Amino acid sequence: MLDYMREYEKWLQSGALTADEVQELQSIAGDEKEIESRFYGPLEFGTAGLRGTMKVGLHQMNVYVIRWATQGFANVICAEGEDAKKRGVAICMDCRHHSMEFARAAAEVCAANGIHVRIFESLRPTPELSFAVREYGCQAGINVTASHNPKEYNGYKVYWEDGAQLPPHHAAAIAAALEKIDIFTGVKRMDFDEAVKAGLIETMGDETDRKFMANVMDMVNDYDSVAKVADTFQVVYTPFHGCGHKLVPEALTRLGIKHLHCVPEQMVIDGDFPTVVSPNPENPEGFYLAIALADKVKADFIVGTDPDSDRVGIMVRNKEGKFQPVSGNQTGVLLSDYLYGAMKRSGKLPENPVMLKTIVTTEMARKVAEAHGVTCYDTFTGFKFMAEKKNQLESAGEGKVVFSYEESYGYMLGDYVRDKDAVNATLLVCEAAAWYAKQGMTLLDAINQLYAEFGCYRNALHSFAFEGESGMHTMDAIMKQLRETPPQSIAGIAVESVLDYNAEGTGLPKANVLEFRLGGKAKLMVRPSGTEPKIKVYLSAVAPTEAEADAINAKLGDAAAELLKA
């Protein structure tokens, strides 16, 4: 552990900080707890890159941490040889404060290391970064985004040549490189404009958009059904002030949606996200403006994408006339069932089709896939693992992956990206909704129809926060205790077995995840987050009705809070 006071003084005396940054650090001089939180150690570089609040400090997101992280990444790229440097890096950014500044800083470090850079001229959806890496044959990619986190956060995601986020061994190589790099004296930099003149940095814009959108639109299976309901089918869309503002409406218009109503207040790009507490489509309260607009235009269907446009959430009007959220698990099941059917009808379903889901995603998805003759495989949470599995299966001739999803509102289709893609997913959601509308059904009707066929699978997620250095220790202690002395029952339901994904024999790489299999097909899974100081608990219950399944999950949720008490 670093001496945080010594590190604090190092930053103050470095001579690298601006006057405003020095003043920010001087303002916390008497607050040892705040100093410790900023300087007790660097942000941990993992498979999800870096993510943290935007403040001055070693354990924060700022331009110095960005440069330092990029130097570590550059070392790993350069180790691949001259060809890797020529193939270069694609760089993208979202709408958050400092995202462009951080992206340009990353470009300057790459250029100084002789690595060619393609940087987007302005903010773009995360999936377009994955696409650009693949389309231009880049060695790697960098995306400055904190996805759906609150406005105080920013992040730094890194991608490899397949367009997926880094697998663990590459992330470990960067982490090892960073240990040897001084944050102020160990970083190479080249002026951005000078790098442009030298041909080391070039920008991407409309041409890349057109190529990306051509691939998105190639995924449509049924224009005819959309056309048949287009005169009456109403869609309300919100990008929550983020990157979906341009390409998502374009995709829906090209699909044939005639009545698309975009929430005007949230079409404004703004890193403060002024109209929402949290710009996360998983949170129904953020849709209040969209609901008001939907009521005004008499729409029954709402779609929202998160700030970097890799997650999509939907709201559907129920029988009582109120808007009801459709969960990520439900959306994934609906899209699975619709997609496999649509691909069959259009003759596009390949031989030996495969779907991928995470270990914490509903088992209902497997039931639906198998009913269509689609094989389902599990992966760990994170689309890097899905990308890795897709590449592995397809290169071995063991199946063609047609759909991948995780319960946290992320979906991936096609071959042109290796990350979740809200532009494509929004297109598919609206195509599916139109197809059901043609039959006089809503998506809620469709999910109830699936419940009747496969059983009522209900899932819930609880997150427990553990802030600061002591919080990380507490999380480690809780996981250790659950492994060494697992409960015999949870919420009065017997624990039938415990699966430790950190042990051998799971069929997956080791991971810090525990799965408690309970009586009555119920499950409780415990996983520390890879991006935030939280332990996530995933609950699953199967029952004849939603109310009964939800009641089981409510009891399990209460029990989880007791299990995770420090």
C-alpha cells in the first residue's frame, strides 16, 4: 500500500499540475480521509479498464491517470512489434465532462510511442468503437466512457484487435507495465496537432458512421411487418443526453418507423445529465419525461439508451394504461424468441445456431433457445467473455453465434462488433414490437405468453456498496467467509449445492463468483463488481405466477442483506 500522504505531497510538488488542480489538492489539506481516498493506491486496471470519479488524485479519473494508463497500454502494443504500431489504435469518447480531453490525451501518448491513431471527431456509441477496430484492422482500441454511471464518473476501456474488451491476460500485462511507470516522469507525450501533421493521428467521422450503419441495417429481418403497422405504431425514444442521439433515430427511421418521437430535453448532449438522477435505462424513474411525451402522443412503447449507447431499456403500457418497465432478462428472452423465429421465416437462421448468456442471466433464455433448436452456452459477465466464446466456437466450427446477451440490458448481434450494441438492439426491439403489434399484441403480452409456455422465471438484482480502501477489504472478507462457511439455508430455503467459480471444474475460467442453488429451482449468486466497489447479488425464482416468484425473490433479497453484513 502506498503512503498516501507522501503520494499527496508528490502530486502537489510535481510541477505538472495546473494552478486549479493545485488549488483543488490544497483545499483538502486538512482532510486526511479525503486524501487517503484519493491517494491510497492507483485505480486498479482490470478487464473493464479503469473507472472512477473525476478528481485530482491517483485513485481518480483525471488526465494524468489517463496518460499513465495509456503509456502502459502503449507498452503492451509496442511489444507486439512494428506492424501492431502501424495498425494502430481507434479512440472513441462519450458525452461526459473531460471525455474529449481524455481521449486526446490518450491519442497524444499513443502517437509519442509511434502508434498510429484513428480518433473520432466527436462522441460516438461504444459499439461503433468496436466496429472501427475491426473495420480498419486496428491492433487495439480505447474508449473514454463511464457507460451508465452517475455524472461524477468517467472511465477508460481498452479493446484488442478482435474488437472486444481486453481478456484477462492482456489486462494483467498492462497492470504489470503500469507498476513500472512513474505517472509524471514515465509517460511519453506528443502535441496533438503536431501528431496530426506527422500523420500519426487521423480523425474518423461520417464515413465510419455510414459503414457502421450499413452493418446495423443488415441485421433487419422483417421490414414488411414494420410497414404494415407503420401508420399507427408510435415509438418514443430518449438517449439520456448521450451518444445515441444521432444514429439510433437514423436506424429507426430507416427501419420504417414513421411516428418516432424523441424526448427533446434529453436529445441535448450534456454530461451533467440534468433531467435525470441517473442516466441508466435500468432505472424506470429516468423515463418520466418519455412517459409524459408518450401520453401526449398516445404512444404505447418507449425505448431508452444509456449515455454511451451500449445498453437499451424499454417501457410498455400495460392493461391499466400505465407504463411498465421490461427487465433486461425479459427483453433478452423476448428478443431471443422473436429473433430465432424471424431468422427462420426469412431463411437467415444458420446451421448449428448458438446463443450466449452470462451465468447470472435467466435460465429461461436457455429454455427458449432450445425450443428453437438453438444451443445455449454460459459465460462470465462481460461481453469480452462472450466475444472470446464466439470467436472460439466459430473458429472451431462448433456453431454460429446469432445472439448474445446479459441481464444488465446489453445485447449483441451479428459479426461486425464484439461488444453490446444499443443501436442494433433498439432496432431489433422496435422490429419485434412492430411484429407483435401486427398481431394485436404488446411485448408484455408476448412475455406472458412465454411464461405460460416455459414457466414464470423472475430475477432480481441487489447491489451492496463498500466504499474506500476498507470497503475493498470488507468485500474480500465477506467472500472468504461465504466460501469457508456457506449457509445451510437462505430465506428458509435449503441450499442444495454451492458452485464456486473460483475452483476447478466449472467449465469456465476461474472467477470470484459463488452460486447457491436452492430448493424449488431458486438461485442466489454473489459477485463483486469489476467496475465499482459493490457486491452484486443475483436472485432467481421460478413459480406458477409472477407474484409468487417475486415473493420468493423478496425473501431472498432480505436474506442476502443479512449474509453480506460486515
